[in-house]
Amino acid sequence: MAVGSAFQAVGNIYSAFQAGDQAKYAAKVADYNANVDIANAKQQAMNAQANIQQERKAGEGYLSKQRATYAASGVLSDSGSAMVVQGTTAAVLEHNIQQQWNQVQQQEALGYSAAAAEVSKGKQQAKMYHMQAVGDMFKAAGNIANAIQGMPSTPGSDATGGGAPDEIAMAQEAGFGKT
């Protein structure tokens, strides 16, 4: 019995180290995903600013052509209805640009929120794995103590690492773990 407890203790220690590695990996994956979300948000903002600059240049060109057309027709562009038309056109062009900018700001905010959610998810997963590692270390200590005293091993532990029965059941349902 003491040998079995010792082997179970070794299995628990091995499981604890594996859980620690899983915690590190989960945190790294979450950080990577968050960095991708942040990069996408920044890229959207840069693309939007480039598009807005291009639209403003196009709008200036359009207004210039409009003034030239009025002048060719003999209408003064700085008085009367021609000035009103140009002012309205400029306002419509700028309004469209502002709407585009607002949409991009919303998408950028969603990207940063997704990044924060990824980091939080990774921290939670890492915390779960760390807790599993601590539990496995306590099981190992108990099994070592039992081996020294010649008592049977702790219930629910096995030589393959284990984890709490609820964690094993959840992992199996999710498609992970022992089959």
C-alpha cells in the first residue's frame, strides 16, 4: 500500500506541474489573442483616417469643380443660391465623413473590449489551472504522508494526476481528458 501511495503522490505532483504549464499556456494564448484584437482595432483606426483624408480631398475637388461650373455659367459662387448650394454640399460631405468616423470608433472600441475579454478569460483559465495544481500538490503531500504511515491513499486520486472528480467530468464533457 505504501508503494501505491508513493506512486499516486508522484502522479499528483506530475499533474500539478502539467496544470501549471496549462496555466502558462492559457495566459499566453489569451495575451496573443488580445494583442491581435488590439492590432485590428488600431488598423481600423488608421484605415479610417486614410479614407477620411481621401474623402476630404475628393470633397474639395468636387466643391472646386462646382465653383468652376457656376463661374462658367456666369453665376457668382460667393453670393446667393450658389453659395447656399456649396455650403450644403460641404456640410453633407463632412456629415458623411463624421458618420464613418463614428462607426470606426465603435468598431475600435469593440476590438479593445474583445482584447480585455480575452485577457480576463486567460486569467480565469490560468487561475483554474493554478488551483488544480495546488490541489494536486496537497493530494501528493497527503499520499506521501499516508505512504510513510502505511495507510491507504487519499480517495479520488490516481497515479495519472487526477484532479477533482467534477473537473474530470467537465473536461470529459468538453472533449478533453480521459476516455
